[in-house]
Amino acid sequence: MVWKTEVLAAQRGGAHIEGIALLEEDSLRTEVSYVIGTLKTSKHLEASVAFLSFLRLPECQNAYAKFGFVEASDSELQLKPIP
């Protein structure tokens, strides 16, 4: 089993494979997320904050969706401190 994005990437690369979607109740779609952040001690803190802001733009979210990723919700796009 692989993620939908892996199937799509393989197909774009010319692989002759077929993906079969899981039923919603069997999917981990709402339980899996990717995390990105900045380091407080970064030498390039301003640039990293600017990059995170860039990733929240609709154009970036649409680019992720184009490759099969689920678009992030507004609350998921908010920066949160790590305890």
C-alpha cells in the first residue's frame, strides 16, 4: 500500500500501475499530516518565516493539490508553538 501521491508520481513517470482508493472509513487521510516549522536559533529566521507564509498562499495549496495532496485547512496553516 502506498499514498495516492506515490501512485500519481509513478504514473507521471510512465509506470503502468493502477491505484485503488480506500473507503473513507479505512483511510488515514484525516489522521496524517506533514509538519514544518522554524528553529528559534536559525541564522535565517526571517527567511524561514517568509517561506512559511509563502506556503500558506492559495497558489501553493493548489500546487500541492495538483499532485494529489489534500489541501490544508485554515487552522492547519496557522503557526503553532511546540511546547
